[in-house]
Amino acid sequence: MIVGINNVIKFTGEIHMVHDDCMLILGANIYANPTYTVLYQADRNTENKITLFTLENSESGLILTTEIQDENSNLIAKIDKNKLIQIDEKFDAQGKIEEGNGLMLTRKEDGAVILNTRITEDGYVAVKGIFYLGDKKIYVADRAIEINDVSRQTINGVNMHDSIFIGTPEITLTDDGVVLSADKCWKEES
């Protein structure tokens, strides 16, 4: 049994968080924390980071906040605490994160899924989407992280997958891979 930050407990391969909090599966790794902020940092020599999305576990369920832009930096949709604040007329949003196929943002023209946030069969929260930031195309999914179509799944310079990180409120994506602050997380040893 391992007990870590935020009352995360491991028993025989199963992980449970208090109050039915959902863990995030992203880039073939699992993150356990009540709040997840996924950021992009173009230059690691500066403190400038751009938030891609935030997910919060709350008493009423998962809460998503994000802004989605197209490849020309035009705003497609703005979601603030699960409320659709703005959406381009060429796109459609439907569903709820914790029901069926989850919350989906699709392009009306061809039905392409731009963003899908859902609960998997095994109880993880999975975010699959394409985020454009200037000339960067960032694709995130439960088993992949790509920037400009190149896999960026290393964590702090090490090729890791199928690991569990406990107490990771900030997940920063860079052109060199994922960066986690050592003082903000624990890694479960298998």
C-alpha cells in the first residue's frame, strides 16, 4: 500500500481517490490530483506558460475550463467551468463529461472531433484534442502527446509510460516533452 499526497491509496493494482475523484490519463501515464492544469511552454528559459485546459474534481463532478483555437488563432470555443461561453458557428458542442461519450466539440462540416473529454470504462478522465498555439499544433490523448506531429511523451527527459504520478497539479508540455516539477509530485514505484 502506498499513501501519497491528496489521500491517494494503492491496493493491488487499483487506485482510488477520496470523493470519487477521477485521475487523468494523458500520454500513457496517470496523474492523481484533485485539479489538473495542462500547460504549454514554448521556451523553457522563460516562465511564460499557456494553459491548454484545467480539470477540477468537485463535489458536483468534473469541471472543464479551456479555450480552443484553430490553426489561424481564431477562437473556436471557450468553455468556462463546463459552461459554453462562446462557440464558432461552424462547430457544435454536445454531451457531458461524465455521461456516455463525454463532452465533445465537433466541426459541423465533417464531424471531426476537435475536443473530447470523457470518463473511460475504468474510471479515468481522458482528454483527446487538438490545441493550436501560433505555429504549434498540440495533440493530446490518453496514450499520446504530440507537438507538430512529433511524439513528446518523455517526462523530465526520461521515456516513461504506464507510470502513476501523485500530486501533480501542473503538467507542462514542451517541445522536449513533459515537465513535472520534482517538488510537486511523487512517482509510484512498481
